[in-house]
Amino acid sequence: MSAEATNPATPGPATPGSLRRKSRPRIDLRRLGRAALLGPTARDRLPDAIGHVAEAHRAHHPDADLEPLRRAWVLAESSHRGQMRKSGEPYITHPLAVTLILAELGAETTTLTASLLHDTVEDTEVTLDQVREQFGDEVCYLVDGVTKLEKVDYGAAAEPETFRKMLVATGNDVRVMSIKLADRLHNMRTLGVMRPEKQERIAKITRDFLIPLAERLGVQALKTELEDLVFAILHPEEYEHTRGLIVDNAARGTDPLAEIAEDVRTVLREAGLQAEVLIRPRHFVSVHRVSRKRGQLRGADFGRLLVLVNEDADCYGVLGELHTCLTPVVSEFKDFIAVPKFNLYQSLHTAVAHADGEIAEVLIRTHQMHKVAEAGVIALGNPYTPGADDPADGERADPTRPGWLSRLLDWQEAAPDTDTFWSTLREDLAQDREITVFRADGGSLGLPEGASCVDAAYAQYGEDAHACIGARVNGRLATLSTVLRDGDTVQLLMGQDPASEPSREWLEHAQTPGARIAIQRWLATHPSAGDERHAEVPTAAPRPSASADVPGAATRPAGASAVVDQPGASVRLAGCCTPVPPDEVTGFAVRGGVVTVHRVECAAVERMKGVGRAEIGVRWGDTTECRVTLVAESFGRPHLLADLTEAIALEGVAIVSATVEPPSQQRVRHTYTLQLPDAARLPTLMRAMRNVPGVYDVGRAQHHVATAQ
């Protein structure tokens, strides 16, 4: 990894480790100094520091077989012998430090073996074939996954393409990225001997790519220290200011968090709940963020209380006692146990107010949840051991269930250009929150927060989503620009027209790289297309109403024969509900000796009854021919009017008039006045119209008209 170390006389950035309050021992990754690694050994030989790794490993895995570690140490030490870091330290101290970081986080033996060997293929004469022969396929895969591509072969693209290679390898085994993160942490700790401009470049890469990856894999112990080290390099003045705040707070004689912690212990002890109550100091970046959010910091702002219990149910018991016996700040409550974060994190979050006005944030979790919260995927051990519940197709099951990783691997295949991959990866990793939406078939889609129906379409259908014409969100029609929320149910409506194509405006609503790349690639190959999608209005001339084309149509629709129980009265079929045989109908007398005929479910019937109008009996005559007005709701697309007209004609129905309203939010409303030879064919006609791609609803016209006087 071409790792470099700082000169021992040049201290690196201060960390808050020395400022932590005394509490329960926890993972401490800051005690890896040179002396700890070298130990009390003679000056003329390298130390057998594998003992430190073995001790840390056995703390998590008491029955672990240490023989692979011993053999890996022998190969690594002999291969790196004579190589020195820039600080003058033996190079072997770097793979040892990386391995000890992983051992303290609870990594299993295979990961530690690969970690000891992770630089051998890159920086020595050792080959992957040798690693495979001596340590097996898994160790070989991990070592290969973290081995850099040569600049002599890739030039400026070496670093982005190395990241691509590691991400693809991580897609098959998350332990690849675990080793890379520990490797970067040790390099960041020992960056002091580098030129300032190189320190800044490495810190920015760490900030933009590796810290988000540590967050997504749930490895908070690595993420928080990486954040502090990057903070010190890129924002030295703010770092020093924050450091001063932490030092000043530590020098105070009283500690409000300690007082609140004792109150919490008393409450839980009296309730008979077994729990550890600890104080967790915030790391530097966390203190800086809180300072920017709240302004002047109080004592309780420099840390949080951590309550550890044995069972999931105890978490809620603790929560109930705290909210009952102390003063809760209800707005701070979050339940990440019932709904875990996408990076495996589980915990209850709340806050309680002390008598002096101090507010303490409280985290409640089990010991196992705490282990996973600190170490993420590393705490899962080896999820790929034989006998695990592997999928039927033989692919490895991903223990983190990371929808983000699946999406990343999909879109990177469509981004062969290195610059596009690098910039898109940075944007993708900046989206640090995830939602889950459910498909109509019961499946689910993981999407970044802020994703739209466009993103859901490409996540589900890939490039076939070019033909998507709309969506239903939670059962209601929605445009493709609709932003989805966690837990929404999405039904994507796909067109069958081969002319369907994506719209350029979709790019404004696409948040995921997969959607953007697919749309951009289609538009690049169809430069003259994409601008008319959902904007084309069919070429029928719009008219104010159906009756404008057919004089007298409103007073006596041709062919419809209704007989009323009032001799000599003229009959008019109401335009508000356009009744046709065999609708159940009723009538009301209006001025001029005319009886208007309505469908019984028409809203006008209730209004007429409400003003005291008497109903007149109506029945249909023998004539089956009728005229009806239908309204078709659709998503706009090319040739839609032609397809609807063809569907109507195939049913043997004549079009008296057609009105098309201008599109609104990608939707188009068509109104047709139609002459049917037989009213019984109306249901079949409406089904045929609904089957036209893009049409999502067809109904009888319902006009709101004033009650006749």
C-alpha cells in the first residue's frame, strides 16, 4: 500500500483519546505506537509483534487457530525485510499495525491473515499464486482485492480504477473493504512526514470516499477516528478551536454528565433493571458539529450517556423508566432497533433534562448491538463459512444487505470512463441516508433518501425503464418526478409502445447514478429525441365542449330512447352524467315541459331531491343505439391519440367529437363523444380504451351543472 509513517519527533494531530473520561474499557485504536509494536526486543532484529495480534484476536475468538497468523507473519516479515518507511521504521510495522486494528475490532482469522499479507504482492516479489498455494483461495482473494493497480499501466487513472477494483471485490466479500479502511487509518495516523500538499490530497480522498464507505459498512470506530484525522489536516484552525473547547471542559471541576449518569443508575437499580451506564465523550468532529448547531456548549454537550443491557426487550424497559422517572425530551426519541439503519446500526436514542437545565443525550442498546455499532461488518465474523445459508445460485450472501452496494456495482458497469466513474462515485457516496420502498409484488427497493419514481423505475427495470409512463404511489397516481418516502409502495406503469423513450427532464428528478447514466447514455445516442416525451399534445384540435360539434346533442342525444311517465313531455338526457341504456335512470321536470333524465347515482339527483323536486319515472325504449361522452386520463406519449382512435374504431364506434386538454404534470385528459350502435357494448369499449398503453383510467363524463329551475 506504499504506506508511510511520520517521524517520531513530529507529533501527528492530537486526538481526544487522552481527554476521555474514565469509563468501561472500550475499543481503543489510538494506542498503536511504535513502542507497543516493537516491544522489549534487541535492537539488531525485528520484533515478533505477532504476539500483540494474537492476544487481541484471542480476546474476541478464544478458540481461534493461530497457525495461519504465524505462517503469514513469517512470509510478511521475510518479504518486507530491508524495506523501510519514510520515517525510518521497518516497513513490517505497517501491516502489523493494520492487523492489530482489525484484531481489536474482532476480525476473524482469515481477515487478519490477509491483512498481514496485504502489501506483499504489491511491494515485494511474492505472487498471488504463492499466496493461494500457502493460504488458500479466500486469503488470496482478499489480498488481490486490496492490491493497487500499477501507475505504469494505468497512469492518472490508477487510483480511480483501483477503487473500482476494490469495490467490485467488496461486492463479493465485504472483508476487502475492512482491510482497506484499517490500512487507510494507519496511514492517516502516520501522515506527518508527507509534504503538506500530499497530506491534503490524501485527506480529501479519505473524506470523499473512505469515510462514507466506513459509515455505510457500519465501522464507526474507524469512521470517527478518520473524521478527526481529516479534520485536523483540512481544517487546522477549527480543529485547534475544538480541541481547546474539549480541554477547557475537561479542566472543569464538575461534570454534569457524571451527575446525570448517577441519576440514571439509581432509576434503573430501583426498577430492578441490570444495565451498565457509561459516559461516551464525543469525538472532535462531533463536538464541532454540535458547537455549530447549538452555539455555546454546556458540559453535557461534550458527551452522551450509553446504557448497555443484555436483551432487546430490556432496551425498551430502560426507555420506559427514564421517560417515567426523569424529564424526557420527546423530540429527541428515535427507535433504530425496530427500524435499523441501513448500515446495521441499532439503538434507542432519547434525551433527558437535569434539574439544572442540562440535557443529556442517551443511547440504549444491547452489548451485541454495541459491538456491531462499533465494528459494523467486521463484528459479523466470517459470513462466508461453509454451511452458511448460501443462496441457491451459489453467490455469496451479503451480510449487510447493502442496496447501496448493489446499485453501485450496477452503475459502475455502465460507466467505463474513469472520470465519469470517479465523479459519480463521489456524488453517490455523498448520499448517506437510505430509504426502503415496496414494489406492488411485495418485493422491496433500497434507494437513497430523496429518490424519485424515476430512480425506482431504473432500480427495478434497468434500461427497460425508458418505457415507464407513470407510477402509483401508495395506490394513488403520481408523476415520475414524485419524491419517495421510506415505506412507500410503488407500482410503476410501463408502456408497451416501442416508441417510448426517456425524457430529458427526467435528469432533473434522477438522484441515483444508475438512473442518470442510463438516461444520459440514451440521450447521447438519440440527440434529436427526448425533448418531446410527456410534452407532445396529440394533434386533434381542442374544442370548448363535445356539444359544440353536434348541434342539438345536449337536448336529444341521437338514438337514445327514454320513455317518461308524463304524457306529452319532451325528454332530454342530462349532460352531467350522460345516461345510456342499460343505466338505471330517473327524471325531473324542468321549465318548458322538458323532463331531464339522470343516472340514479348522479350527484344532481340528490340536489334535485334536496330542493323538493318530484321524481318522474323513466324507462328505456326499444332502441339500443346511443351517444355517450367518455373521458380518458393518460400519461402523455407520442401517437397516443392515434392509438386511442384506432381502439375506438376497432370496436365499431363512431367518434362524434374529441377534445384534448393541454398536458398538466405529464398527464393528458381526452374527452370523446361517441355514437354506439348498441349501448351494451359500452363496457367492452371502455376496456379496450384502458388497454391502450399510457391510459390509466376511462370513465363516463361527469359535468358539474347547476340545478335547472
